[in-house]
Amino acid sequence: MTAFDTEDDILPRAGVIGWPVDHSRSPKLHGFWLAQYGLSGRYDKLPVPPEDVGAFLEALPKEPGFRGVNVTLPNKVAVLPYLAEIDPVAKRIGAVNTIVVREDGSLHGSNTDAFGFLASLRADAPKIWRAANGPAVVVGAGGASRAIIVALLDAGTPELRLTNRSRDKAEALAAEFGSRLQVVDWEERAASLAGTNLLVNTTSLGMGGQPPLDLPLDDLPVTALVNDIVYTPLETGLLAAARARGNPVVDGLGMLLHQGRPGFEAWFGVAPEVTMELRAAVLA
Ligand code: ATR
């Protein structure tokens, strides 16, 4: 802060720390909301390599106007030691994506990916899927999968079938998250779809430039909801195949948009909405 700054000149600020951070869509998301609600504030891309995360977070409370940050790859785990408090969901996921600077300058960390995932299914497929009504299949056992597993278990999924190319990673998650999680061998993934009411792809397969997800859907009940966390393209091969056989589908953009809501509200004081205009602006 310079001698010429007054309290009134200090805009509320937030941003996203990642490395690289150029690809992040969060500035578009939060920028759209700031404009929509006529708020003066800013949200920036903040390139921070993992080795600089500690120094960045120690300086953050002293930065004029800074209310907090989103955290993206590869920093979601690296931030943990620097937070005064971590909410229980983030602890279970083992990663933080949203940090709020509290009144006393201490840092609070949460993970809004599980919330974003459930909010997106509820908003984009209202009344179609209820967690308690059947088993779910989750493909993949990386960071995104952890958030979705926590979301589904908390929502009341009675049985979660987890399949991953490297079986050991799925086994580790089953050991951590308990008996409702059943590991399915990668070779058995197609057969595991029988009798389920939800299929989620949490891998990067199907993303532009990546191989497609090879998963025949013949055994999937036609009433089951199909979700892909990939949103480039919006209609992945998995979603196109599911739609063609009559399954309801939800694309991956909703999770990205809904996960941003709690942070925006904490930093800028308005609970934002997810609209078609927002979807178009973030995709552009
Ligand atoms: P994220 O944090 O985004 O979930 P990640 O931790 O790198 O990313 O996890 C990527 C997931 O996609 C993993 O489940 C990975 O499977 P492995 O554990 O076997 O690596 C899965 N994945 C990536 N490429 C794959 C491929 N070609 N075939 C099958 N699974 C793949």
C-alpha cells in the first residue's frame, strides 16, 4: 500500500494460484459474476509454483484488499500446512481449492469440488438422480475422484463401485473410505454398470487430445444418469454414447461453475447464480 491509498481505494481482490495457471477458467467465472452483480473487485490469475506456496500464503493476509484465493493444480495439497483451519470435507478429500482470509488474518481452507459436483447434478438433472436409490460407478482414482467419492458417500450412495486402470490406487481409496466402496477390476468395468443409477468419469479420457474412455454401456440401465467431469469438449464420446441410448446426461461444466459459488460469496458478499449466460461466457 502506498501513502496515497485510502481504504476506499482498496478493491476487494481474489485470484487463483496454480502452476501453470494460464489455462484456468476461474477468472472468467468470477469476472462474469463481478460484472453481473455490479461489484467493484478483481480476480486474477496468480502464477505460483508449488515451492513458493508457503511464501505466497504468508504474505497474503498483508496484501491490501485480498480476501482469499482459489487453488488449482499442482498446489491443492501443498497449501495444507499453511492454513490455520481446514474444513472437515477438505480434510477428507485431502486437498483445498478455496482459501479465505479471515478478519484476524488467519487462513481458512475448504474444498468446494464435492459441493460443486452434487450441485451440478441437482441443477442440471433435477429429480432424475437420488444418491440413496442405487449404486454408483466411478471411473478413475485421482484427485478429482477423491472429491466425487466424498460427495457421493455424504449424499447417501449405498454402494460405490470404483474402477481404475491401476487397481492399487482404487484399493487405497477403498481402504481409506470404507466398506461402501467396492473396487472393480479395470477389465470388469463394463459389467459393473449393471443395476446402477449413476456413472461418473473422473479421468481425463475423452478430453480433446486424450484417448477416448473405452467403456461399452450395454449393461447400464437406461434410467441411469451419466456425468463426465471433462468439459472440453462439452459432449464427450461417453456422453454422446449415453445420450444416444436414452440415458440422461450431465456435462462437466456445471461442476466447475458450481464449485466457484462458495468462494465468490465469501470474498465478495453475494451468493452468485449459475445461468446459461455464465456457461456461454466461461466456454468462450
Ligand atoms: P486428477 O487429479 O485430475 O483426477 P490424476 O490424479 O492424474 O488427475 O488422475 C488421472 C486419472 O485418470 C487416474 O485415475 C488415471 O488412472 P491411473 O491411476 O491408472 O493412472 C486415469 N487415466 C489417465 N489416463 C488413462 C488411460 N489412458 N487409461 C485409463 N485411465 C487413465
